[in-house]
Amino acid sequence: MPHTSTVRAAGQSSPRTLSEYSRGARGLILAAEKLFGEHGIDNVSMRQIVSAAGQANHYAVQHHFGTKDALVDAIFTIRMAMMDNKRSEHLAALKTSGDITVPNIVSAIFMPLLEAFEEEERYLFANFTYQILHRNKLQTGSSLKADVPVYHDAAPAAAKLNNMLKARLPAMPEGVFTTRYRLAVETFLSGLNEHRRIRITGTNPYQTEERFWHEMTQIALGIFLTPYPPAP
């Protein structure tokens, strides 16, 4: 069977599921996600990704994705789409109940990260996403959103929940909301790695999984509910 490229045309969105890619592209996606999370996106070469995927063609990333940034976009799109299936369920439940409060919206945004992935996938996604958020943090003029791939097509439920949350915080300027959203995401992602640590050490002070994740969600919620503007 001839090798086929999965390079997307300009303006064409990436596939939403891993199964939509060829076997070779899937191997590159999984290898790259792990390497990016461990070493940082800009510290990993395309040849390293190819080697980790066990492929012989040194130009396999270019063949399947065109660029390394397109590979980053593919990984992020797949993971966001996986979470969006669960977020859609939470969004539907919110609309059915009519109890569309800030705490319930925050829970609907973050809890799907636990529900959509197997345990090891959670850690891979947490480390990979953390690297995306910090990729250009020290560059002059870097936008808070500049490094996060566009995902609205792959994750419409996430976009709707984000807009619902923003609408319930009308006194908060756009830039402040974006900053707090980023901080909440980073906090919850850090919670994933902290959860791994306490499981390995066997020193969970929360006694149950439910208590731990309830606290992580409450911490993320607190970031949004801190009064703005702050009291003098």
C-alpha cells in the first residue's frame, strides 16, 4: 500500500480522532506528545520524534504533518475533542437542570479531563498542555493565547462553556478573564501531577479520590470568584 500524507490544506481543520490518521501518523502523534511533555516543544527535534516512534524516514513528520507546529495542533485537537465529548454531556445536563451557576460551569469545564482519559493519558496531556502554555512565556509581546492552538471546531462544547462562564462574570475584563482561565487550567493540570505523586508515595491526605478532585475543582473555582477589581 502506498504511503499517504496527512498534511492538511490551508484553513482545513485537523482530524478530531486518532483513528482518522494513518498508522505512521498515529505513532508520531503519541511519541511527540510524550516527548513534548517531558522536554518542551522547542527542545525536541523532528528527528527525535521519528526515532521515538520507531520510524526510519527522517522526514516522516514533514510527510504527515508538514511542520512541527502542525503536529502540536494535531495532538491538541485530538485531546480537546476527546474531552469535548464529555463536556457535551455536562453542558446538556446543565441546560436540562437550569442550574447554570459559576461553580457548575467550572466543574463542567474541568471534570471531563478526568472522565475522558485513562490515568496515564491524563498525565501525558497535563505535561503536554503545560508546555504549550509556557512555550513563549518570556518572549516580549507574547499573547496569553498565542501558543494555544485554535480548537473551537474540535471542541464546541468547551467554547460554549467558556462563553457561559464569561457571561456570568460581567465585571471582569476580557484580559483578566483570560489570565484567570489560564491560571485555573495550570492549577488543575498541576493537580494531576500532584495526584500522581501522592498515589506513588501512598500519602493521600484526602483519604478518597472524590475529596481530592473536589478540592482541585474548588481551587480552580476560587481563581474565578476572587473579586475584581480587588479590594484596596
